[in-house]
Amino acid sequence: MKHWRETMAVTQRILIELLRRRRSLIFWIIFPISVLIINGFVLAESMKLSTEQGFEYAAPSTLVGAALFFSCLGGSVSTVVSEREQQTLKRLFISPLSGTSYFLGIFLAHSCIGIGQTLLIYTIAALWGATFKGSVFLGAIIILLSIIAYVGLGFILGTQLARRTEDVNSLVAAFGVPLLIVGGAFFPTTFLPETLLEIAKINPIYHMSEALLGVSAQGNNLGEIASHLRFLFGFAAIMIFGGWIAYRRMLLVERRL
């Protein structure tokens, strides 16, 4: 119960701070909506689809490639870096709050943000007639695995490579933008040449996008996306373990400073 209360306290603090920064909140809402609308109409025109089908194909890639990527990965990197700059971790050492609760609180806060953006993307897509054709439960598993992978990777990048808030944008751009392009976030992976398509198969964003696209727009079942799910389960497990190890190493460094 102690860890649960502490975790919820950290989660609430981060979410309240986000609500207070209304400008950032508005931008986080505008960005995925604008990407969804552009992708929806571009896909409908280029692939000779109806508007409804265009948004059905655009919603999964927009969600994992724009909304979740920048909120869960970029957001967790920003949170970790800003907490170090604001000396929050120093205060943690003299408070009864445990490091585990702090880690879980940041993770849960960005998971809530990711879930909110999921509802936002699919609500907007539904206004243009898009429907979720497959299993909602299976889709929720893919989205949850994507959030876990992004937040875990965000902890690794935020604790090991970024030292100041100015580093966040360049870090996310350097690691993320190439992965987003090859992963099918901005256009279907069928447009990729064979060489890049082979490279894309080791890209987690590719598996997130293809799995969610298959379930959401094509109504695929578990067997049809099994290979993507296996990759995502393995990658998410590695990222959450790596994120925890990186976080513990950061705490050791902060104690010595």
C-alpha cells in the first residue's frame, strides 16, 4: 500500500503540472490531430480509398508514430531531465519516497497521457467515419506494449544521454525521426524499397504500426499479427528492464554529486 500511495502521488503531481502548462497541453492535442487529418486525406487520395478508409489506415500509424512517440518517449525524456535540473532527485534522497515509487509514478503518468491520446485519435477518426474493425482487447494490448516500450526507452535516453532540457529535442530527433520514417509513421511501409523494408523489420515502430494497423483497419486476429506481437513483447520487456537499470545508475550518480 505504501508503494501504491507514493506511486499515485508522483503520478498526480506530473499530471497536475501538465494541466497547469496549458500551452504545452494544447500543442500535444493539436499535433496528433493535425497529423491524423493530413495522413487521412493523403492516404485516401494516393491509395484511391474512401475518406473513411483513409482515416482507418491513418489512425494506427498516427497514434504510434506521432502521438505516443512524442508524448511517451519524448515526454518521459523531458520529465527525467527536468527533474534532474530542478534537483527533485536530491530532495528524493531526504524524503520517505522510494525510488521504485518514483520510477513507477513517472511511468504511470505517461501511460495515462498515452491512453488519453489514444482516445483522442480514434475519436477524431470516428468523426470521419472510421471504425475499429478488429478486437479492441487485442488493440489495447498493442497500444499498452507501445507505451511500455516508449517510456522504458525514454528512461534510458533521459538518464544516460541527456543532461539539459536543451538536449531533449536534438536527442529525440536524432534517434526518433529516422525510425518514424522507416517505421511507417508518415506513409505506408509498402512505399519503402526492399532494402529499407528489411531494415524496418528490426524497427519497433514498424511492428507497432503494422500490428495496430492489422487489427484496427483490417480486422486481423491474433495469429495474423503473432510475429509483430512477439517482437513487441520482447522489446517492451528489454526496454522496461533497461530503463530501470538506467534509472538506478542515475540515482547512484546523483548521490555522489
